[in-house]
Amino acid sequence: MTKINHFLMLTAFGLTILFMQGCVNKSTSASVVQPSPTNNVTRELPAAQPATPKLNFNNSDFSSLAALTQAFAKELAAATELKRLYLDRTKIWNVSTRDVANLSAYLENEVTSSLSPLFKLAYDPSEADYLISVEFQQDGNNVRIFFKCRTQDGELFRNMDYSIARSYLPADSFEEELKSKAYKLVANILPYEEGLKIYVNPVRLASCDCVTDFSRSFTRLLRTEMVQQYREGHVLRKKPVAVSMRGLEKKAAETDQKRGDEVTNIEAAFDGADLVLDGYYHIAGDTVMVNVDLTDLKGGINNSSSTDITRKIIAYRLDNPTAEVLSDLGDKKQEIGSDMIKISTSRGSGDPIYHTNENMEFWVIAKKPVYLYIYDITNRSKAALIYPYTLDNPQQPLFPGSVKVLPEEDAGFEYKVVPPYGQEMVKVFAATTQLPIPDLVTSKTSLSYPDRTRAISVERTRVQSTLAERRAINPDDLVDYYRGLATKLGVEVYENSVIVETRP
């Protein structure tokens, strides 16, 4: 990103489903109603028998999954007074393998729809009178669906199983797809409390803390599943977060006052979120391991979930070579004090994308008074200082509760997207005192990358000490220069960065 002429160029068997929803934590006994001859429901298992359902069942004439779940709901309603139920969406899986499939999502939707008219559904199991579980299993040309209803103390109240011809289920019911994986992840982290606002961050490649094509695709699935499953809450829509400067200042002040100085996700805080869905994935051979967390605004983990995905069902690119280079140059994975300083854009920091002729806007918030040094890094040996704009006048510190918006209203120029397009990193160094700004000279030999690989351990410490004494450095040495200055001068220097993509 280079400022030219006042512009900045930003270049299968089996599934067990537990349904548990309710409000009052109490154990309720009820007499078991014997099924009529026309029902395909087995009698309740004696308490002394194991919980695994019997497999000697009669064939069903249900012509759809909806008809089956409606029969289950009516049978349960006939056996008990109207009560609050909790459906455990985390265990709608294959009874034998505990794997989820597309049928898991289909069952969750149909069971919820069938129970809702007859029962009150709870989002917290502690508030339910009965806890419902469901599993499924293939048996020849049929599929068994097992339902268990237990009281709060674990006593089995009702055990029912149904059969449906495999041909009456969706064709992809037992296929492993990204959608079923997203379903499982979301089901495992749903908050118990109703009415919360959830901000969704992109799932990122862990090795570079960057977004890929797979990230974008899988994050869309997670967002969709969160909307469908967390019906009593609100999933914030992905949209530009910045407003006018006055509006940003107001939001910053409100965030600082209401949330304290521990907020780690300012976009979520500015959007009024209560929780943040965040995640990473790792690549191990033919397996992609995805981990997602539901955190509060201070980074505290409420719930976590993980799943393994075979690469053969992923049609999207898992890597991002350009972002990986930028991440290494900015040392994004090892940024110091990134909880003290945050840089973002008018389109957030998760995956900001701008198109030609659009104006870009960056903004920075800090937890203590700091001086800012912001650079645009576009490739190896290519970086430029974008703030402060001039070295003539000393800058004023950024205080907590304020937002530094770039470009400032009186800057006299814009950051407009023009060719060449691509990805670049905007990185901020924030210091508790003013620091000397180095000259960036491409012809200088990089000390941080003696063999195009970053120096590590003792050698890196030596490099930082040497760079702190220099006035001119290679652009690739920025991180080690500022870390070296921090050690030499005994001051605190914090770092944060955002990778931005520009497109035609």
C-alpha cells in the first residue's frame, strides 16, 4: 500500500439425539401410557435394563421424517402433562459411531417443529422437566430412530423407537458434508441463555492466523447454523461497523465505560454483541481439525467444540500463500501486547474486503495512552509508513476511550482502492513514549531474514539489539527494530495488525 498523489493504493449407521429443554429444575413422575396397536413405539424399558434400544422392531409405514417426529411428539404428549423439554442438539448422532450426518440436522429441525406446538422448549437443561435424546441407526432398507425421555435426576421416563424406510429420507441423509460438521460444532457451543447477541468471526488458518477460501465458506455455514439453532438469540449480520467519527468516539467511550479495559474484540463490542464465535483450523495430512470457541468480550471461553473433517469433502483452498508471507513478516502469531492495542477497518478486522474506488478507513483503539507508528506491508522488502503522515510535528498520544481514525478528517487525502489489487497487512506499533522512526531502505540487507527465514532464539535477540542502534533498516526488519527499541529504551511497545484484501 503506497501513498501516491494523496491516495493510498491497497493492492452410518446410528444417531442418538438428546432433546432437553426447560425452565424448572424438578423431577416429575408420570404413569407410562401403553402404546396402541397402531403405534410403532416400543414399551418403556425396565429401569434395570441397559439404555441401548432393542433392535427387534416392526417396520413403519411413515412416509416422511416429519410424520415420524409428529407421531413421537403426540405419543409423548399423551403420556405426560404439558412440560418443558430440553432437546440436546449436541448428541443427534449415529448410535454406534457417534458421528453426525446430514440426518442430524434434519432430525433436529423436524423434532423441534413437532414438539413446539405441544410442549415448551427450554434452552437450558437445568430449566427442563424432561431431557430428550435421539439417536439413529440404519438397518437394511430401514432407519431406526430412538427417542429417550429422562427426568432431571436421570430416571428413564419414556423410551420409544420408530422405523422409517430409507427411501423416504433425503438422499444425502447419511453423507458427511461440511454442513453437518458445522451443525455439530454449533450445537455443541450454543449458549443456554436466551436473547444474546452473537458476533461471528471468520474461522482462520491457525498457522498464519489468516483467512482462506475454506475459512469464508465454512464461516458462512457456521453463521447459518447459528441462526437456525439459536432461535431465541440474535446473530449479528456481517456489515461495515464504522460510522461517523462522532459515532465512533461515542461507541469507544461507551465501550470503555461499560465493558472496562479488558475488551479484546472491539468490533463485537461496538456492535453491541454479548458473545463472540471464533475459531481456527489445523491441517494434519488428509484431516482438517476445526476448533471453535464461544467467548465473552474479554476473551473468556464459554463453550468450545471441535471436529475433524476429511479433506476429500472440502472443495475450497485451505491455504493462503500471500497471507502466510504477510503474517510472517508482521509476526502476527507472536504479536506482543495485542490485547493493549487494536487496529481494524470500517469493515472489521476478521476479513475486510474492499473494491476498486472504495475508500478505506482504519481505526485504532488503545487501553492506555500510546503513540502510534503504523505501516503498510505488501510483500517482502515492501513496506511504507502511513502514520504519522509527517515527521515534522510531534504526535499527540491516543488515550483510552478514543478512536484514532485514519485518514483523519483534516488529512487532505483519502485511502482509495486502486490497482494493483491483492492482500496487504496494516500493522501498528504502539509505544508508551515517542520513538525514533527508521528509514526503510530496500537495498539494506535484512538482519531478521538472513536466509529468507526469520532468525530465532538467541540469534533473534542479537538481531533486535543490533537493529535498535540503526537509523536505516530493511523493511522486513520492522518488527525486530521496534522490539529492539523497546528493550534498549526500557519502554512498552504493543503490536496489532489486520490483513486487508482489495479487489476490482
